[in-house]
Amino acid sequence: MSAALKDTLLREAGTLGFDAVRVTTPDAAGTASARLAEFLAAGRHGDMAWLETNAERRQSPTRLWPDVRSIVMLGMSYAPAGNPLDALDHPERGAISVYAQGKDYHDVLKGKLKQLAAKIAAHGGAEVKVFVDTAPVMEKPLAAAAGLGWQGKNTMLVSREHGSWLFLGAIFTTAELPPDTPESDHCGSCRRCLDVCPTAAFPAPYQLDARRCLAYLSIEHKGHIPIEFRRAMGNRVFGCDDCIGVCPWNKFAATAREHRFAARTETDNPPLTELLQLDDAAFRTRFAGTPIKRTGRDRFLRNVLIAAGNSSDENLFPRIEALLADPSPLVRAMAVWAIRQLTADAIGDSMRHRHLARESDSVVRAEWQAASTP
């Protein structure tokens, strides 16, 4: 095994701005594949069909690349300056998950990983492949096996030094590198992450039902948000940081992400009144280069309208009413729901009948019909 190559790797990784680097072997993830199989069998992945489609390739890194001998797991901190849960106290603004407030981590990490992989190849003559969250790689189990942290009771990777504020990347290589020791579990008897979840998305410690997770519902879920979760969403318009924000290992660091993932004005929990005015072009411009853009305007406005309905701010009514005629049924349905919340279901017959007469979508019609006569 090449200890010298690993020393070079660690030195170069630090130069490139990585905050954590560890090495593991392809077979070190242990029971991760069995846990994934149970997760999928229970249907807890919701409509993330890509997880099921690539399940066999996720079982082991060697299924993805038979020649891999070592896996370098790397983390880059995006720790915020303050507690992101403070945003929940401002219902007039849309709460955006910390990870999505700055530059898209895929763009930042991929370039850095390619530079580091090139140095590995140049120094050791080994083949390399890089991955950032887009291939069937189980990053969190591999990161835990490498010693970057452990998977906490909320299934997130937790580092003693960086908490859960780490973007993860992987370099697969044919080089034989000395592996690091896995990190032990330091959650102890703490269950803050489980108890804070507003939708009870954790059936048990170390288990997640994505179908109840607000991060999944607001980002990955393509359809209408089930009515049972709309109030619980509060003003969360993209993601949810609750289970991370309460973890005692998650410290805040004012300078940790200033040069890489600093929040932009456009994404720093912006006013709902601004977000309600976004058409597709304005959405693309405002969120260019951020993870939010990948979700698309219609799903994002769906979330914003739920936040507006939860805001108790009647001044938003004109902005919401304008979206009753939006081309997207996702948007129209939640515009109806938002108006119902702000008026305590006291929608006038004239408005309801006018829109019902031209509404062809069954879900949107159901939202109108659920409104009672004043």
C-alpha cells in the first residue's frame, strides 16, 4: 500500500479546500446494502424511482467499477453563521435550507475532485473516477466507514468536528491506499433530531421514511403535497434543517463557508411577496447556479404558496389570487389552498364558481370544492 501517495493526497486535498479526507475500502460499508433493501421494500423512498432503479449497482462500489481498490471520501464544510431554525420565526419569509443558499455544491466539488484525482493519477499512475451525489454511490455509509463521521439517528452523517455541515464527494481509484479507521457512534441517548421532526419522519432511530420528510416533499416530490403535511411545512419553501439544527454536534461558524457557499441575497430566506411573483424566466434567473434551480419553478411555487397559506398575512392575497390562473395545476391547487387558509375557507361563491367553470384538473377542482360557502 502506498503511504506516500496517501500523504500527497491529504496535502493536496487541504490545498484545494477540502475540510475532511479519509480513505476506505470498497467492501467497508458493511450492512448498508441490506439497509437500503429494507428501505426500498418498505416503500420509504417515495417517488425517488432512481434509488430503486440503481439499487443493484448501489450494493457495492465494485458493482459500479470492478477495478476499484480504494475509495477516498472527502468533505467540504458549508457550516452557516447562525442557527437556520431562526428563519422559522419569520413566516413572512421563505425558509431555504442552508445547503441551497449558495453556489451549487455539485459545481464546486466536482471541479476540485477532478483536480485532486488528476494529482493521484499523476503521482501514482493509478486510474481514478470521481463522484458527487449523481451516481449510485452510498456516500454516507462510505464516509462513515472511512471515519469522516457516523450516521446519526436521523441517518445524516455527523462529524465531531464539522457536524452534518459537510458536502461529500468520492474518488474511486485502483491505487491501494492505507484505509482509515471508522468513526464510532457518538449519539448516545440523545434523540433531539427525532423529537423535533414536525412530521414524525423517523419510524425509529436510524430509520427515515422519506414520504414524511419535508426535505423530500419540498424538493424531490413531483406531485401535490399531501394535505396532512401542509401545515407542518410552515414557511419552509426548499428543504428542512430541523433535525440538523438541533443536533448538539452541529456548531455554527461565521467564516466556514464565506468563500465557497455563502448565502446570496436572492436565496437568504427571501420575502414571500417576492417569491410569489416568479414566472419561469424570473425563477431561472434568480436561482441560477444554485440547487434550487433543478427543482423547477412550479414545484418551488407550490411550496411558496403553502408557506403563504401558513403565514396569516392577508396582504399576500392579491399575489396568491393572481396564481389561480397559473398554467401549472401544481401552482393553481396550492393557490386555492393558500386562499382557503387566509380566509378561513370563507371564499365567495362568485370566485369559486368562476374558477371551477374553467378548471379541468381534478385535484384543483377538489381544492375549490373543499372550500365552504361563506
